[in-house]
Amino acid sequence: MEDYFRVDHSLLDKARVALQSRKELYWITGGSCTGKSTVAAAIADRTELRVVDMDAYIYDRFMPAYQTERHPASKAWFGAENPLAWVLSLGWEEFNALNRATNAEFLDLLVDELDGKTEEFGLLVDGGFTHPSLLAEVVPASRIVCLETADAIRSSTWETAEERSLMKQWVHDLPDGEAKWRKFLFFDKMVAETLSDESKAAGVEVIGWDEGVGLRELSDMVMIALEL
């Protein structure tokens, strides 16, 4: 396995020092289509927390930093000629290792982003993390919640939801697109399982929901778990 698939634990050490000192930093993680962004926005409306959209940071704000040797996993991924095609060329073990390595790098970049900024408002981080076992080394497990939902709901959302259609089209536009889409859904399922399993092992509360649970109820459950 390539060196850039290995976690740089010095980045976790740096993030631990920087983030554990923040009195109000909370994190909502979970698989795709679990309502992380919707719940984060609802909680922000009811509290003084400010939402940090990690996906927006990862796929936009952090992009210039991915060209440095300091973040080799992110550089390999986002520096590829076609990042989506490259990542879907990997096997599951390589893809999982890549996610672990980039998770540490994303934390490092988040620390840089927050450095020197006021703590006047607490922060609620939305998503952007696939390995709670690493996150819980940096942020207390009591400040993290993992959302999960049934495979059938997640798969149906990817296949039919308008807001997911662009990603589906991008994958189908790749060579052998139908096979790549099946692989994408397999990776998505495995990531969701990893998130749930690692959260439970790390002492992170896992909150499951189905389509009968309303936003207010789900937000209440998350706020209780985070003691907000």
C-alpha cells in the first residue's frame, strides 16, 4: 500500500492540542443521506452555535493546500487528473485507508482555518469525517454524534433524490459508468457501516432514524446527546 495511505499521527497530535482547548466544539458525523446538514442547520437556529460545513471546506476552501507535501493523501486524491475516477479505481481496503489518511489531514487544515479566530461562538461541525475512531482521539467522544439510517433509505436517496443526481451523473459519465456506480454505492454502504461500528467502539453516541422521525424530534435527540 502506498505511503500516502498512512495516517500521519503528528497531525492528530497537533489537532488534539488545538481543538480540545475549545470549550464549545461539537461534531455531527454519519453516512451519506442521514440528514447531517439539515440537523446541523436546525440546531444552529435554536442555539448560538455556528455551523462549519466540512464538505464545503474539503471540496473548495482547502483545495489550494492539497498541493503541498504536508498532505500527501489529499494531494494524491485531489491532484489526480480525474479525482473521482481515480478514487473509484481503488479497492475497498485502499479506499478506506485513503479516507483515514485524509481525515487526519482535514483535521490539520481545520486547525489552521480556526487558528487565531475568536471563540465568541461555539462551533458545530457538519460531516466531512469517515473515521470516528480518529476523530475521538482529538475531540471528546461526548461532543460527537453519529447519525445513521437504513441502507434502503440511503440507497433510494442516491438513486432518486434530485440533489444527488449530479454525483450520479458524474459517475455514470466515467468509462464503464454503471459498474462504477455500483462500486460507488458499495463504498457508500461500507463507509456507513464503518462510521457506525467505529462510533460505538469509541463511545460516540449513534442515533438511528427512519422516515417517520421528524426534524424537530431528530434535532432534539442530537441536542440531548451533545448536552446542548
